[in-house]
Amino acid sequence: DGGITQSPKYLFRKEGQNVTLSCEQNLNHDAMYWYRQDPGQGLRLIYYSQIVNDFQKGDIAEGYSVSREKKESFPLTVTSAQKNPTAFYLCASRVAGGGTEAFFGQGTRLTVV
Amino acid sequence: QQQVKQSPQSLIVQKGGISIINCAYENTAFDYFPWYQQFPGKGPALLIAIRPDVSEKKEGRFTISFNKSAKQFSLHIMDSQPGDSATYFCAASKASGTYKYIFGTGTRLKVLA
């Protein structure tokens, strides 16, 4: 089945640690996105990538980093510089070019302990 | 110019009633306006989408109304059912240039049985 897979579903991070969230898609989509979801704030764009080895900052990129070494994969690292990382993180992908449906993963809930 | 403003933040409707959610955008370069439905703990999924060359699109009980001059679009859910209880997001994108996908802040809909 084609789709977009995020892992893990739940992740706990200690203060000062970096953690990496995985996002893999087998839809052959060029564009991939990371969003952060907090209650009452909708989906805020962290980073997006249109092609391999290229990515752009979204609206809230501080404290996050990404890589796009393969078309299928777009991992997100939440660094210790992110002061309030507890949130629900969503990865999405879509066909290159605008005007197309975005397919979302099931999300990763990150909690700082 | 990149914002999409969504209202109301929450909505309670009786079973069988009509649910209406509104969105407004600023950037006239946007040319794809989807609505996404999200259930708790899940990623959003495309519900229905419209392009600015039509003023209305209907799929089953769901209708998008689009007003290009006012830069507004709305989602109407006819004969609302308890199973429609979810969070709804409007979004906007454009066909060329950046592939940014901008979301509204979401509306939490509760349909009472």
C-alpha cells in the first residue's frame, strides 16, 4: 500500500537532548513537509522540501533541522535549542507543483520529560 | 499575505443541522483551496477542494462555496452527523513557485446526537 509513515508514534525527550522523527513515503512525491500542531494553533509549517538535497525554512524553523538525502525520506531533528518541543508533529507529502492533495502521516507525539 | 484566517474556532451543531466554517485569505496568487478533516490522534485527510474558476463544489453532504472577489471560502456540512465530529482545517496553495501549503487554525466541530 502506498502511503506516508511516521515513526515513532510516541516519543519522550529529556531536557537537552536531540531527537529525530522519521518520515518515509512510497508515493513517489517530490514535495515533503513538516508541521507542528498545538491546541488552538492549527498546523504550523516547520520545514519543507521540493526536491532531494534541498529544503526551505517554514514559519517556525528555529530549533529544528531536516535533511533530504533521499526522495522517500525527510527526517526532522528536534534540537535542544527548541525550548518548547512538546507537540504533535505531522509529516506530509504531495506531488510537485501546487494545486494537489497533501497526504499526511499519522503523526508523532513528542513529550519532554 | 500568507495567512489563512479560519472561523469559528469551535462549533456545536445538532444532528441533522448544517455546519458552516469560514476561511479568508489574503494572497490572490493562491489557486487551490482544500478542506481537511482530522480525527483525534490522526493525521488530517483531504475532504474536498476547490479551484477559483468555480464558485461552488459539492461532494455528498459537503459543499465548498468560493467567493473570489471577497477572498473567502466556506465549508458547509449538510445533515451533520455525530461521525462528522472532528477538527476541520482550510488551506491554500498556489500552482507555481513555492510549494508552501498554508493552513487555517482549525475548527473543532461537535455534532450532538
